[in-house]
Amino acid sequence: MAFKKVKMLSAALLAAASLGLGSFVPAVSAQDYDLPEARFEPDPTVPSWQSDTDYPAELTWYVNFDWYARSDWGIDVVSRKIKEDMNIDVTFIPGNDENLNTMLAGGDLPDLMTFDKNLPVAAEASAYAIPLNILAEKYDPYFLEEAAKSETINWYTLEDGNIYGYPSFSTTVEDYEAGNVQADQVFIVRQDIYEAIGSPDMTTPEGFLQALRDAVEYMPTSDDGTPLVAFASTALDMSGGGDGALGGILQDFLRIPTTVDGQYYDRDSDEEYITWLETFRQAYSEGLMSPDQFSDNDNTMKEKMTQGRYFAYLHTNTKGLNEFMSTNNARNAEQTYIAIDGPRNSNGDDPVFNGGGIGGWTQTFITTSTDEPQKAMELLTYLTSEYGTMVATFGIEGETYELIDGQAVFTEETEALRNSDIATFDQEVGVGNYWFTLNDNYAMEMGQVPATSIRQMVEHYNPYTAPRFELEDLDPKTGSEQRNLVQLNTARVQALAAFLQAGSAEEGRVVWDNYLASRDNYGYSQLVEFRNNKIAENLERLGDSYSISE
């Protein structure tokens, strides 16, 4: 195989990287890689794949999510188009952290790898990945000149001058200014009940509670005979520390600041937040919330939503509701859910939500094990470019979509399948399945809209998004600080559950005050120091042109 100098990295070094042990790898440059010569002279104004169609290649792409299972390459519309354009075959391999660590320890890697940017191993990419800037300069300068976002490249360029992985869903200041962002947090109600009880204002604690009472009085049971649950929220992870929508999401609804004077703000101690926790406690005490809130997983709660069992629901990840909303609407179109204004602070201020971060979600790397560095780089450029984004987001013009007044609009058949049978849509059309480096914000500019079942929900909260790039990578990923954070988050979600189930307002307040006082047992002061240092570091990276949103 190629790249002899890089492959002399020991298995022990890769194992250390996979475990996040902070191994040091010296900076590398082009001469450190024994890369094959380019098959032609690349043009920075033209993506190289257009000049490389006579050369066939087979690539293997590892995706570090067990749920990522794709049909054979070339079967769905999107991969068929990419195959035809590039003369390329791709085999996707799903997996998990254990699989990833095993691969890294062994050193025999696929051509490309995608995993969560927050995994400790992402920081050790120089041990297993070829810098994308080196590959682009040699094979496909269009990637740096045209396809990739300059703000994103700057953010991910390390001190050694290299960028090793490109992210999914990286949103820049320019994207926010252009309005090409979408909210992913929502407060929804069952429309039939909401309108029947007078479409009340639910932004205040008093109005919220009264609406819940009126809802169960109007409709005590759902269609399947089970009691109507007046209010629920995204499932809690009691053992893993996941607060669903009752932590940061609720705080965003209440416009509680994340920083004050450039310093991390303790949102959990804010009285506006505690007031709404007490509101939810009161709802639970009146039987307006179900004990299942503290035991059901997220999928179970969404399945109940398909039966219309909830009146009001506070949720994060609106896009994840599509399939369940479609199922509910097919069951009974009169019981659809809509977004309305949710909890607000005592001043009635608009909420503020994160509409996407510059760091994105996952990172994709081209590994030192690849025998096809040029073709791998060309594929990455393809998917990152505006052209590739259109293919992966909309499919083929004239087959799955049409351009109408400069906007991509799915054909009637495609849109109907999207809203009625998402599993078949994924398998046969493939739109949205190759998201690894797409310019999702460009797709929005070109007409990408949420599925019909959730469109109103997303659009209702879109005006309330703002960048929070100063909060990128705010939490420690390794060492004792990371272990303390896991324990702290677990204690926090358990305190949330105890507060909501407390028998009185006084008892609930004691529960929460005790939690706040206990945080130093989990290294809270050190965590705040870590976060303040990270905020300062991020602001320095972002430069003087960036300002913290109010």
C-alpha cells in the first residue's frame, strides 16, 4: 500500500489515539506522504471528478453509527447518480465506538471514516488521517477554493496548518445572516384540542397550567381509550444524564443567557428556570403529567404520540418527529400537532435557540490506509460542493424534483412518498442519506424544506435562532473532568425528576437547592473554569468580527 512513512506509525500509537490518551504526533507536510501522482493537472475552478470519469474505483466508508444501514450502492436515486457521475462504487460499513477503537488499534482502516466530532479520537486524527488540504492541493484544489466553507476550514485548521476532517452540518455566521438555518426545538399541541379550548396563551405558568387542565376536561381519553396525557417532553435518560428538553432546551425557551460578560452563566440557578420547573411539578401533582415521563424511552414516547395520547409536548430534534407525525396524521388527520409559542420568561421575551454550530456534528476523514486517495478526495469534494449537495438533497432534476423560480421542488410522487412511507423513500430515493459533508445551508437556500408533517413546527421557531459559536466543544472529553461531568449530569437529571415528583413546592425547591449545593462534589468549579477557558479560546479563534448574541 501507499504512504509508507505514515504507516510506520505503530499500532500502539493508534491504540492510544483510539482510547483518547493524548498521544503526540508531529506535524506533517506533503513530503511526509508518499502519495501517487495526480492522473492529470487539477484545475481549481473545476471539480476533479469531472476529469476523472474514465478511472473506476471502489471505496469503503466506515460510519460509526449502528443505525446507518444502506442498501447496495447504486440502487437508490442519489447513489445511482453519484456512481454514474464519478464511475465509483462505495461500500458503507456501520459500527460503534468499540468497532472504531478496534480498527484504529489494528491500523487496517477503510478509505473513509465518519464519526462524532466529540469522540476523543477525533483530536488524534494526525495518527490515521491524511490532511485534506494536502490531498486537495495535490488532487482537487476545487475543494478548498469553491466547495468547502472558508469559515469552516478556518475553524478546523489545526496549529500544524492542516485540516484532517470535514464536518457535517457546519453552520457559519454567513449562513445565519442569509437566513439559511432551521430551528430544531419545538413546543407542540394537538390542534383539535387546543382550538376547542379556545387557543389559550401557554407562555406563562398560569396560562400553561390552565390549558392543561382544560385539555383533559375537554378530552379525558385518547382514541385508544388510554387517559390523555396533558403534558410531556422529550424522554429523559435517568442513568445516562440526558435531560431531554427539560434542561438547556427549556432554558432556551426562557431566553436564559448562556454567558454574562463573556463568562459561563449558571443557568440552572436562574429563578426563571426554577419557576418553570415548579410549574411542571405542579402539573405532575395534578395528574397532568404521567409517571411514564421518567421511564419511557424516546421511541416509546413518540409511538404514543402516533396515537394522539399527548396534548402538549416540549421537544428537541423536531426533524426526528417526521415519521411519527406522518403516522399520527394518517391515523386521524383531525388530530394533527402544531407548534405554538411555548414557555417564556416573566418578561415575555422571545426564545433564542441554537440553529447549528460551526463545528457541526460528525467529521469525515480520508485515512492513511486508502489506496485511492485521489478518488476519495474527489468524492469528498463532490458531496461538499453545491452540485453534490443538490444531488444528495433533491436527487435528479426531472426525475425526483423540478426547479421552479430557482427553487428545487420535489415532484408530486416524490413528495407523497416522503410523507407517507419514509422507509421506502430512504431506500428508493436516498435523499438525505449521504449527509456527511453536504452544505445543508445551501440546500435550504435552494428550496430544502422540512417534510409536510413537521414543516409548520420548524417554520414557527425559525425566527428565533442565533449563533452560539463561543460555546463550541464546551465540555471536557477525556480524563477525570469528563468522568466528573458524566456523574454531574446523572445527578442533575435525577434531581430534575425528583423535583417534578416532589409533593410540594417547598419540597421541590429543597431538592433542587440540594442538587445545586452538591455540584462541587463532582468538580463543578473546575468544570466552570474549563468552560470559561474554552469560551475565551473560541472567541479568540472566531476573531473580532464575531459577537455573542444577546
